[in-house]
Amino acid sequence: ASEGEDSGGVAERKGAALSGMTRVAREICILQTLSPPFLLRANRVWAHGYDLYLASQLLTADLAAVLDRIRHKASHLSLEHIEFISFQMFAGLKYLHDCGIVHRDLVPRNIFVDLKCNVVIGDFGLARPSFLERGSVKWGQVKPSEVGSTRFVAPEVLLGKKRASFSSDMWAAGCIVAEMFRGGRPLFPAPTSIEALLDGYGRVLGSPGEGLLDKLYKCQGGGVRAGEAFERIKSGGNGVPLIKTVIEEYLETLPGRTEGGEGTAKGFEDILQNSVTFDYVNRHSAGKVLGVDAVYHSLRTEWEVGKVAASLDGKEVQSELKRKMALEIELHKMKQKGELDTAIELLRGAILENVEVLPVALQ
């Protein structure tokens, strides 16, 4: 501690360090335990001094870069590309959710693509297991400041109604699919205020019905200006919701509208309207999305998803993750008791036990 620094400041710094180390340890644990074809693999993790390094498969770009390039060229992805990319994204999500993990930061920059258009989901720094509790605080608890871009965060999470969940991951995935259809243009521009956020929801989704909207309004504290925005959504004064026009506008950009393309488009309409919806209880699961025959039938056959799923036992992975993450519950208790130095040393030792340690002098 620097001269004159009070004990509260030292404790705050140590607490922040412990939180950061815990996040790193959690991500390493998840990457080393999961091994599906559509999630990032930790081929090697090693420590060099106080630095940690991770080696994964070589990936050319992320989906954000792809969409930026398309947007700047005023172009569009082909329907086949959208099918192929979204299928792999939902297949990765299905496995992740089967293992009890909520990603919480599913955005285009965390979806990586190689030269053959193979896709993997990465960046599990904000991921949480849905199957564990520590005291009265569920592991899925999330604050708006802890999630990724608000363009992809489900409304019930940002407004404080519910913690991030499998359902909120599906909202984010639906927003990503919509951006692919919109030539990289955001479905929800990043809001500057609660009023702008609510106006954006109303423009894109229309009215969710007074029952659900009232619950969302009450949970975020109300307020005159926010109340006015809610009233505008309720009145349905924003015209035809944008979500209902995304596919039709995309089809108008195609040189020819084949019968097969129309059928696939209808399937995607169903996916969008049942993932990007205020009704967080009844959003489609990743498994249900993959079951949309009009979109994914041939891809399911090609990738033999049934065989992949059968070889990856979600319950077995959950059991392994529970065992590995038991330490985090103990660390949480130690932090509450103020035993920060002991917790940091314990966590540092646990991290080093699970990675390759290189000599500090190695150049």
C-alpha cells in the first residue's frame, strides 16, 4: 500500500484483483472442460510470470468484422451463408446450454469465423453456470455494466426484471441473425438513455401487451419520461414493427426469389419473432430453433447433430464443472469474511495447477 493509503482502499484493490482472477480462472475452467465443435477450444494454456496465455485454433476473423465489411460495401450475405453461420451458432449455444452455461456476452465480435466459414463461439469471461448457487446469490446474477453491448442484451435483463439466462442468450442470437439479414445494420442501435432504449424496443417489436410491459415498467423504477416512452409503446403508434419486415426487406435485395428461398425465409421469420421478443418465458430454445426444418434440415443431416449431441453428455459436463468450480463458492465466502490475501493465494495456486508453467527467465 502506498503511504497514507487507508485500509479501505487496499481492501478495495485486493477485492478487485480477486474478482479479476476469479473471472480468469472461471474462463479457463470452462474452456478446458467443454469440447464441442462449435465452441472455442483451449489447445494450450500456460503461465509466464504473472501473465497467462491461451492458444486456440486459428480463426481468420470475427463476425463483427465480416458484418462491418458488408455494411460498408452496402452488400448482403447470401441466404446460404446466413443459414450456415446461424446453424453453427445455435448448435454451439445448444451444447453450451445443455451443459448449464449461460454465455451472457453473445455478440458478433465473440463469434469467430475461418476461411471456410466454420464458426465457433468464444470469450467466456462473462459466462456463468446456471446450476450452482452461493448463499442466496445465484451465479447468473448480472448488472447492466457487466454485460456486453446493449444492442444485444435482452430487455428484461437491462430493465432489472431477471438475471441473464438461456432465454437472454437466445435474444442475443436472434439479434445477430437479424443483423446478418440487414447487411450488418444493427437491429437495436446502442441507446443513450432509458427513453431511447424503450423507444428502440417499441420501434422494433411493437407493443408486448400491457401485462408484460407493466411488469418491466415497475421493475425499472418508472419515472415520468420513462413512463411516457412506455405509453408510446403501448399505443402501438410506431407503425409496423421492424422485426416483421426484416426478412421481406432482405428478399427484395435478391436478384431472384426462388420457391426454396421463400420457404427458408418463412422459417427465419419464425426464428426471429420467437427469439427477439419481449416474452422471455416463451422464447425458442436453441434446440427448438435447430428443429426448424425449413431452415436447417439439410444442415442437420450434413453435420449429424444428433451424433454430436449424443457424444457430448451435458449432465456429465455439468458434474465436472461443479467439481472444478466448487472453489469459487469458497472464495466468495472468504471474500465476505475479508480474508482477501488468503483467497488470492488460494486462487493463484489453483490457476497454476491447471496450466503449464514456463520459467520466468524464458525469452
